[in-house]
Amino acid sequence: MATSKWTDELLDRMRHQGDPLADRAAKLLWENRNSKEILEELRIISRNHNVNNLKNVKPLLDYFQETEDVKVSTEEIEAFRVSAKLFNNYGFRFCGLLFFKALPTGYMCPKPGHVLESTKLLVNYAARRVMETAQFVFAVNNANWYQSGNPGLESIQRVRLMHAGMRMALLNDSRPDKKWNMELGVPINQEDLCLTNHLFSLAMIDGLDQMGVHLTYDERNAIFITWQRIGQSMGISPELYSNNMEDGMDQFKTILKRQSAAENPDGPILTKALLESMNELLRTNISLERLEDLTIYFLNDKRSWRSLGMHKPTIFDRIFDAVVHFLTSLKIWQWIFNHNNSSIKGGWFTRIINYFLAKRFNLQEHLSRYPKTNLLESITKIILVELSKKDLQNPNQPGSGDLDTLIPGKKFFMSDELYKEWDLGSYEMDVNPKDL
């Protein structure tokens, strides 16, 4: 068996490296502020998607000038186009995978999870953080994300600066009970940035297979290339750049294996906060136990039950999951049921899949409501519809104002293009699709 080039020595060193460019900007901006003041300003920045006010702050001029110079090749531009088209078609599935696969996978890793627990970013404000993370994914998944002034690049600049602010706040917290443990590495370090980047790309590709959406190799590679360049713009060190998708998968598996092996005291706390916020959005339409079942299915890792404090699935559920994961991982299966094969969309095949999904996740009610739609797709769309009703400033209340009443989802989606593209108006929980 070949030895991975992603050695413990390299990754251990990367755990003690932050993002020098963004860290310099954060120091200039917040050097006279205490940790509490920094975190409060970060919360304000996280709610404001326009970075023009930050660009005019003198200490940040160099930061924005350097981060706006993104050079891309012709091949990369084509990859961005393909990736953006796929997101336009299946982005709502990406969001479902964000809730039930990407975020929980990250929670299985105690070191990056401790940052989230320490700042209470995904404990006390779970719904808001989920909304902000989803909006970041929306913003960068456009073909021109790398161009100056594009919402994608502006989101990258804003989040990168927020990461630096969190590092500064946690490392400089003078309270005795909040002193940062350097054995964990610096907060939001290079290894953690790499892991997160793969959760938005390779984990999503795997999750699409689990949902029955099988992409071609070139399409998978386009998503990988796009997120590699996004990761580089987010401040990932050149030492951690992957040469190709196979190299990236090796890096992802290596990091995940070494990160998830340790005891995970914060995992159950973070997972409970996330799934309870999803449960609240669905108005208990789907029980918390069923949401755990969905998460267990997508994680496909028996360690997740204990690591994330979820219930242990039944023998039937484990057999069902194992069979589905085996079939959907086969190259011949992925070729036969490629997402471009129009003959398998809808009709008998979808009905058979839905029947077994309904039995596995106890979703018979949804089967009767959306018989011709993949059940996992319908659940994701219902969640997005409910998120679209939230005001990012105050996610516990419906949005207010003329735009919010005239354009559904204006607060959450920032524009109504994706809302219409994904036909979310048909997935109101108070609407019977048969009456549409």
C-alpha cells in the first residue's frame, strides 16, 4: 500500500499555522479590543454580506487589494462554469447534504469542533449559523465567483477575515477558564481549513451518490477544481494544495481519520443544536430521531453514533444503509443511473426508491405528498422554504418589509433566482401539491 504524502509531521505543523495575510489585517483592526468585543463585531460582520464598508477601513486596504487578485486559467474557468451549472440544477441537494452530512462530519472532529463550541457559534445560534453557511455556499457557487466585486469573492474575503478575528479572539482571551489549549493547534488552522474545504466538495459529491445523483468524472472533477481554487482564496497554504481529485481524496481521508479518532466531548452538543434547529424549522413535521437517521445514513460511519451522541440504528437500518451505499458506489451503477439519463427521472424507478426510503426513514406522509419526487429532495426543499421565511438579523422571526412579502426568500437567498429555479414554491408545508 502506497504511503500518503499527507504525513502526520506535515499536518501537525499545519495545525500551528493560521492565515498570515488575514491575521495581519485582523491584528491591525482589532489590536486594542478584547475577545468579547471582537466576537461581537464578528457577529455584526457575519450578518452584513456587503463588504464595501470594510473596504474603506484603512487597516484593511492591503488585505482587500491582495485578496481581489485571483488569477485563473482557461481550464479553471470552464470548471467553474460546469460546477455552477450543477449547483443551479442540484444546489438544493447540496443544502440538504450541508445539514445532514458536511456539518455533522466536521462535528466528528473534536479539534475544529472545539472552536465552534468555544465561540458558541453553532450552539446558541445554530439556525443563524446554518443560514449564514448556506448563504456562503450560494454566493461562491457561481461561475464568476473569482471576479472583483462578485458576491462570491466578497463572501470569501469576509469569511476569511472573520476566521482571523476568531483566531485572535480565542488566542488572546485572558480569562483563566477560557485560555486556549495550544495542544489543539491554533484555532481555524490550515488542517482545519483543508478539512472544511473537502466537506464542501468531496463530501458533497459522495452525498450526491448517496442521494442517487451520479455525476460524470469530468463533472466531479469540475466541482473539486472549483473548491480547490475557492480554498486557495480562503487562505489555504500552498503546502496543502492537492494535485488532482485522487490526491485530494487521499488528503481528505487522512485528515478525517486522524481527526475523528479522538474523544469528542463537543460533538453531541453541536449535533443536537443543529438537528434541533432543523426539527424546529420543520415544525416537528419530522421527528428528531428521523433526522438522526438521515444523518447516520449520510455519514456512513458507525463511529458517528457515539461521537455525535445519536441513537444506534436497528439491524434492518444498518443492512439497508450498507446495501444502498454499496450499490451507489459501484461504477456500473453510477454509469447506468447517471443523472443525465432522463429515462430514470420520475416514473417507476423514483417510486420504487421512494417506497424504500419511506420505510427506512418512516416518511410515509411525505411519500403521499410528493410521490414523484425523491423523498430526500422534498425534505431538503421544505427546509429551504422554511429558511427562506427567516430574517437573518432575527432568525426566530419571519422577515418583515415590502421586499420580503413581495419576493419569497429575499432575506435568505438574497435574490429570488434560486427560489424560482428550484421550484420551492411547491414545497410549502401548508400547501397540498395535488392542489397546485
